[in-house]
Amino acid sequence: MQSYDIIIIGGGVVGSAIARELTRYRLSVAVLEKESDVCTQTSGRNTGMLHAGFLYKPGSLKAQCAVEGNAEFDQVARELDVPFKRTGKLIVGFTDEEKERLRYFIEWGRVNGVPGMELIDRKRMDEIDPSAGGSFAIFCPSSGILDPFIYAIALAENAVQNGAVYHLYTEVAGAEALPDGRHLLHTAGRGDFACRWVINSAGLNSAKVSAMLGIPGYVIQPVKGEYFVLDKKAGQFAKIPVYPAPTPRFTFDTHATPTVDGNVLVGPNSFNVEDGEDYSVSQSGMDGLQESGARMFKHMKREYYIRTFSGARPKRIDPQTGEVQDFLLETREDVPGVINLVGIESPGLTSALPLARRVVRLLAEKETLVPNPHFDPIRRGIRRFHEQDAEEQARMIREDPDYGEIVCRCETVTCAEIRRAIHNPLGVFTVNGIKVRTRASMGRCQGGYCETRITALIREELGKAVTEVELGPKGSQMFTGAVKGGNQA
Ligand SMILES: Cc1cc2nc3c(=O)[nH]c(=O)nc-3n(C[C@H](O)[C@H](O)[C@H](O)COP(=O)(O)OP(=O)(O)OC[C@H]3O[C@@H](n4cnc5c(N)ncnc54)[C@H](O)[C@@H]3O)c2cc1C
């Protein structure tokens, strides 16, 4: 049985931010994550917006964490080498009624401390982004876009660099209290783990894990959102995220958001589902996105579609009224040694580090935390060949000839980058794991050309059998055997 001071259940962006912040102290920290990587669930299935904080009720934890997370992100992005652009954002409207609702947000923004928000007319919108739909808009200069995959990975890698241990493919299936006050966590096939503190950061499963740890009664409603990813050819027209004015119930319809890498995301729509981890998309949903997306982004054309995806927001709802609740972060006297996070939906990406610091504060109320003198907040990512000038590219190839082999032609990703990604500090070795670290297979052909080469490189670098290499989730083998009775190795 392995034993730690603290175990975090769930290694998404929030669990990884908590792990990173806890390694600032002399504590043994482990993360148990049921999937193959840290950004396969909600943390890798979102818009990648750094929210400003005007969408949330004044005084709520969502508002406080979003404003705090937004303000610090230039520094966070520098420390962790996360692609990030402070683009600003437009929330556009067409009718007088919508204008009224937009005024609410300006007021919420003012109370929450969001800087520089203003209501602007079409003329000013054209100066900011002529491709945006709408007759008027709120302009919010502090909103931004970031690479959500790299952010979760960077937090996790920095946590590992500072001493945290990640156990992937490790699903917590049960828990019990030990006589000495510690917790014993049972996993599905990966043995038992003991700890003094357990932190529930299990996203869509947070209510289930909460009950497992002795705090029943919470209800999570997964709310699905589907997206189109548009080619970089469309990205040249999209300068700034464009959101529609909220509906009368203050929910949002489809928006158009440029990504840090130059694509455009159109979505998400929003509907309740039973199984938040069913990531299929529906034809009717995509048809709807085509129509609503075109209202936000004038260059919405079928020829630009390169992929679809979906994610689900874990909304905590009041079991009686069905009303959506604030983020929940708690410790309970009657269930000692547990820190519980439930319902970390949007703006959870923006709020990951502020939530993590609040977790540390809760812990510090219960015991003295001794600073880790070796903590290093700096993490460096994989250098991207295509972002260098010709002289630097030539130097890189001279030093490592693998930079001379382009594996992903759409995104110009080299063999050297893929080899570095395969040896990532978390030990992720799926094809999707390499994709989110390098962008190999994220381009126009969506891996048609390079996925077999990536599989071969994983096999070569890690000495795996070809049938062991998976696309992503368990059971998604790239190859199941030889077609013509050839070598299976
Ligand atoms: C469509 C959509 C758009 C969004 N857009 C934005 C945005 O633009 N900006 C923003 O700030 N936020 C956004 N969000 C919200 C944001 O993505 C989430 O709040 C955030 O990713 C939550 O992170 P997490 O670590 O709590 O959850 P997750 O990433 O889901 O991580 C939880 C982890 O727990 C693991 N787990 C679950 N059960 C167990 C178990 N029993 N044992 C071990 N591991 C377990 C899961 O496998 C998972 O990896 C969006 C969300 C959605 C769905």
C-alpha cells in the first residue's frame, strides 16, 4: 500500500493546480487520475477562454476566482510556458432587450472589479473585429484565450517537477476511514492508497466521490456543449472571441472564439445529458451550430470545418429547485481530513489556481505548512520548430537531425518534438497525449498522414508492442494485430 500526506482524486486542471500549489510546502502529494492523461475530460473539452469575471453573480466564488485568475494570468503563462493571448472579448447584441441585458453585465463587472468594460457601437466593433456579427457590443479588454491542454499539462508537470506523484489509469472506487484517522482509498485494479488528507477534484464525478468520502447529497447535472473546430484559413478572420448577448435566463448560446494556435472554435450549444462522459456529437446539434455560429462569425463556412468535439459542464444544482449553484469548496468538522470541490464548471479553467490557493488556505487552518525551499514555479514546454526563424531552424537541425523530419505536415511538427513529447514527465504515451503536447494531427488532415508514424515512434522510444499503443482512452488500440499474419511486435 502506498502512503502520502495528501491524495488528490482527479488530475484535471483543478486537481493539477492544487497539486502544484501543495508542492510549495513540505508535503508528500499524489494525484490519482482514472484516465490516460490530465486533459481528457472537461479540462480538455472547453473553449479555452480566460474569463474576465463579469458573467458571475457579485460575491460568488465563481466571480472572485475568475477575477483573480484573470488578473494573474500573464505571470502564470510566463512561469508555466502556456500559450496565451489577452485578446479582449465582444458580447454582441441585436435588439433593445439584449442591450438591457448587456447593461447588467457591465454592472456585475463593475461590482466584481473587472477593468475597462464598455458598451460600444457597430463602428467601434468594426475597428476591433469586422468579422463579428451584431449591432452593438460590450467590449471587455481583459478577457483572453489560452491553450487549455497545455495549461493542465504544465500545472501537472510543474507539480511533478516539485515532487508530486501522478498515478494515471487509477480510478478511486471506494474509501474508508482508518483507525488512526487516515483515509484508505481503494482503486479499480491499482491497489490501495492511504493518506492523511484527501481532496476531491473529480469534476463530473465530484458528487459521487463526495458521497464515497462520507459527504452525500450533492447533485451534479452534466450540461453538454458541442463544437466545430474551423481551419486556420478561417482563423485569419477571427481576431477576438465573440459571444452573443445572454438569453432571458442569462445563459449563453453559441460563440466564436479564435484559439491561440489560429483555429476558430464555434460552439458550444448547451443541453442536459445523463452521461457527461459520452462525448459523441449529434447531427441536429451541429446543424444548430452552423446557424447560430454564422450570427457571431461572418466567415462560418462548411469548407472550414475540420473537426467536432464536445464536453460537459459539471453543474451543481439544488436538488429541490434545480437552480444552478456556485462552486462548492468545503471542509467539514464531521468528516475530517477531506477537502471537497463540487460543481467546478465554467469558469473552472480560469479559476484553477485561485481555487488551489483556497484549498491550501483551508489546509493551513488545520495544520502548520512548512515551505518547500526547493519549489520552482518555472516549467518549460517543448520548443516548437515552426515558430522559429530559418536560421534557428537550421541550427536546431544541425544539433538534432530529428528536427529535419516533418512528421505532421499540416502543423509542421517534427520528429524531435514528438520524441520529446513521448518522454513527458507524466509518462503519457497515447497518440492523443502526443497530439495535445505537440499539435501533431490537429491540422486539416486530422492525423490521416501522421498517426501511424507517431504510433511507430511511441513503440520505438518506449519499447512497446504495436498493439499496446492506444489513441486515447483504454481499449482504443491503434492496431489490434497484423492483417496478413505478419510480425505482431
Ligand atoms: C463546453 C465547456 C466550455 C467551457 N469553457 C470554459 C472556458 O472557456 N473558460 C473557463 O474558465 N472554463 C470553461 N469551462 C469549464 C472548465 O473546463 C472546467 O471547469 C474545468 O476544466 C474543470 O476542471 P476539473 O479539473 O475540475 O475537471 P476535469 O478536467 O473533468 O478533471 C476531473 C478529473 O477527475 C478524474 N476522475 C473522476 N472520477 C475519478 C475517480 N473516481 N478516480 C480518479 N479520477 C477520477 C477525471 O478522469 C478527470 O480527469 C468549460 C467547460 C465546458 C464543458
